Amino acid sequence: MTEPVPATMMEPPLEILLDAVGQSKFTLVTLTSKRARQLNSYFSELGAGIGQMIPPQVVTSSHKPVSIAMAEIAEHRIVPVYPADGEGAAGEVVDISAAPDEGTTAPDVPA
């Protein structure tokens, strides 16, 4: 009789996240931290009615910005953008943008 494999606490799995960013742990950490900061700014602006930041691009049960950012990366909603030739260090992540997805609106996420 075989034992069932226990589920890990990491959701989405690290392998999926690394595949989404091209197997670079540095890119994954940088992209996740930048997006989590954007999400923090978005949630703090909600009360003020400013609404200048991009809202969460996935529906998740988590309210933590890092978990939301990782879910967005796993679903390819957030992708790294690299500089054009001669515009910075090679491989440096300089900006993040929402992946293009026509006809999709951002989900409503409770604050």
C-alpha cells in the first residue's frame, strides 16, 4: 500500500513559478517583491479613492500581497519586462506590466 503524498504549504508550487519566469530565482524574487509593493500601494489607495495602481489580476483566497503576486506570476498575468539593448544591465528586471489578456477585466477583491 502506498502512502499519499502530503500537500506542500507552497501554493503555487515553486516549479511552476520558476517556469513562469524562465528558471531564474533572482527574477522570481525581484518580480514578486515589485508586484507585492504595487499591490500594497493599490490596497492603501482604495480608501482614499485614488485608484492609480493596477488591481489584483487573479481571484485568490489570500489577502497577502506576496501570495497574490505569486498567484499572478503562476498564471502568467504578471511578466518580467527587460530593457532593450543598451538600456541597462543585461537581465535586469526594470519594470513589470500586466500580461495582455483581451476581454478580461480585473476581479473584485475585498479589502
